[in-house]
Amino acid sequence: MKGSTLTLKGNSIKAANLTINGEKVTDYNEMYFTQSINLNEGQTLVTVHIEPTDTTKSTIFKDDGGSINKNTKNYVIDVINKTISESK
């Protein structure tokens, strides 16, 4: 897998903090994103984290912990098996 590039495209909640492998997604417009990442040698898993921004938590979700938790997601992408699973 060394030297391989993976491009992820998708959508998430509006005004989110979105990271892939711990790095902030830079091409993020409204609810849609595109991000290319270089896979390290032996890397077969990619992590994705999505959560509302602090502003969104207070203005849209009115600091409702239940709604915020429902919209905070962690995913693991297995690039070998081409699967996505939600993790906690």
C-alpha cells in the first residue's frame, strides 16, 4: 500500500469539524467534501471523525447533548475489504 493515494468523497452534517486520519479536511463546502490522503506502508484502515462545530452545537443544536451525540460520528474504512463501519 506504500505510495497509494486514496480519495474520499462524501457528505456530512452542515458546519462540521471533519477529520480523516486526524487531519482536518480542507476541501469542505457546506455538506460535501473531497480529501485525498497518502496511505503509509502497511496501512489498511482510515479513520473519519465528524462532529458539529462549537457554533453549530450552540446555535443549531442549542447545546442539546443528545442531538450533538447523534451527529458526532466515528467511522473506520477498511481499504482492503472496501468496507466502512461506525465505531465509538
